[in-house]
Amino acid sequence: CLFLQIVHILNMTSAKIVSFLLHPEESLHSLQNRIESETGINTGNQELLLETGICLDPRKPASQCVIDGVRGWDSYMVYLFDKSKTVYDGPFASRSLSDCVNYIVQDSKIQLPIPQLRKVWAEAVHYVIGLKEDYSRLFQGQRAAMLSLLRYNANLIKMKNNMVSASQQLKAKLEFFHQSIRLDLERYSDQMAYGISSEKMLKAWKEMEEKASQCAQAEDIGYLDEQIMALHTEIVELQKSPYARRQGEVMESLEQRAIDLYKQLKTRPPDHAYSDSTDMVKIIVQTVQSQDRVLKELFGHLSKLLGCKQKIIDLLPEIEVALNNIKEADNSVMQMQGKRQREIWHLLKIACTQSSSRSLVSSSLEGTASTPAATWLPQSSSGNTAPHPLSSLAAPEDGANFADVIQENVNYLELFSSILQEVRQEQNSMMVS
């Protein structure tokens, strides 16, 4: 029995407390089923908050409701909220009067013996203290809701910062992409007359430019930013509101007055004197009225807190979608930039290949024009050519040189043919891509 724990659940929708004896190693889901049967709030709509605004973790046992070593085992309170509701408007009835207190409230002028009056007034003081404590507990529930809202808001700020950062990065990449593709299109147009051209590639580049313009839509997060800023303003106003602070000063004052009145009664001698309860009943009525007023303000403020929290809950998926859209647009821009750069280098490769093939052809033509002339025109002893008709007949050594020149020209011709064929293949593959 020493290991048994009791958890007190304050139902913020009804202002009533329900208590449960926790079974050893009981799961939170099991406790929520018991709460549902007691309060009628579906387990899926239950939000259980500690005083710190932390929501109970469904992966942990129900004993997380009670923190050992800080307070007494019977002093912890868990605050139950219904996630399907954002307006908590009551009315919430005050705690019931005992029969004897109700007796003097019905007729405050009735005369009672001092010993009996002491007992009745003791219960009356206990009732006034109870009203103040009821408000204090409900205020702690409102405070837990505020802390929970601030936790959600911190997560909202973090996601908003990520979204803004991603949007700015996308904007910078789009500006770079547009500037670079415009320059590429201009340079490409300049060289088309004397260089390499591909209508299919040109069309693909223009389509990239249009697609990049569509990607710019993902960076437009102004509508979300406006909603988030409006929420921030609303949260700040809720924090500044006087209803965010304890409003029980009047009730505390009435509580002290009731205690003082009871102490005065105790000092009176227990003789046969009689007295009425006018002053004590006046305090009871004022305390009830004060509680009604502060509870109305408290639950009005609580409804605003919960409404604000629901707006954040609704906004978070929209921000997630916007982040995903930005990331997809970012990836698309980077892929288009990479594809265009690969195509530019492909064009450069073709241009270099064509340039080298031209230089090989010109060098081979120069070789065929000069080498045979040197072979067919033998040198005289004086270094001048001799125009003897027999000189056209090649000697055996000259015949060998002539065969080498022919073979070299054939080799150059084959090389030139293979280069031209390779260039055509590369141009065709570029057209297809």
C-alpha cells in the first residue's frame, strides 16, 4: 500500500476534480480510459497537462503524473482539457454548502448559542477557504494552458525561421539562375551563326527559364508570415492581460475576514449567550459573488488561450507544406542548373573536337602538298632542280619514300573520317537529350 499513488485530475471543462488510485505500472492509456468513463471526454480528445504546461507522454506510465520527492504524494494536480472545445464558458456552480452553513445563509439573523455558532462558523470559514482554493486550482490550470501555448509558439517560431531561411535561399538561387541563363542564352545566340546550334537544346533552356519562374511561387510565404505575426501579437496581448495574473485578492481578503471573525467568536465565553450570523453570511455571499466574477474572467481568458493554440495547431501543417514546396523548388532549380552546365560543357567538347579536326586536316593537306614535290623533284649538285625528262623516274630509294607518304595520307584520311563520324554522333546525341 505504501507504493500506491493517487492522481487528482481537474476537469477544466466542468471545474470538477476526479481522483484515481494508480495501479502499479499502469499505462497512461489505461488511465485515460478510466478518465473517459468518469468525465465523458473521449481519450482522443483528452489533453492532460502538468503545472509546467508539459503534456503527458503516452509512451510513459501513468505514474508520470506524480513527481516524487518534491511535494506530498497527495498534492499533485493534472489538468484535463477537451481538445474538441476551445470555448469554456460554464456556468460553473460553486461548491455545495453544508446543511448547517446553508441553515444560517437562509436566515442570517437566527440566534444560536455560542458553542453551536462556533461549529457552524468553523464550517463557514472552511467553505470560504474552499472557494478561494477552487479558484486557485483553476487559475493554475489556466496557467498550465498558457505555458502549453508558449511551448507551441516556440515550435511555431522555430518552424517559421526555418521556412524564412529556406525561402531566402531559394530566392537567391532563383536570382542567380535567371541571371546565368539569360547570359547563356545571349552568348548562345551570338555564336549560332558560326558555331554550334541545337534547336532542341535552345527550347529546353527556355522551358527551364519558365519553370524557374513557376518555382518562384514556392518562395512566396507572405500570407503565412502575416498569420504568424498576427498570432504573435495576440499571444503577447494575452500575456499582458490582467486576467493572466491571479485575481483572487478580494477572495483572500474575505478569507482573512472570515478567519478573524471566527477568532473573535472563539474569545467569547461559552455562556448562555446567543448571537446571529449576519457578518459571517455577508462574507460568504461576497466570496461567492467574487468567485463568480473571477471565474467568468478566468474562463474567458482561457478560451482565448485555447483558441490561439488551435490556430497554431492549424498553422503547423501549412508551414510544413510550404517548407516541402520550397525544398522541391530548390532541388528543381539546382537540377536545371546542373543540367544546363553539363550541356554547356558538352558544347565545348564538340567545339574543341571540331577545332582539332580542322587543324589535323590542314596539317595533312600541307604535308601532301610539300612532301611529293620534294620527292618528284630531285636536287642537282648546285641545289637547283634539273628539268631533264628522265629525272621523273624515281630511283629505288625515292620509291620507298613515296610509298611512305601515300600510307601517311591514307592514315590521315581514316583519322579524319573517324573524327567526323564521332562529331556527328555527339551532335545527334545532344539533339536527343
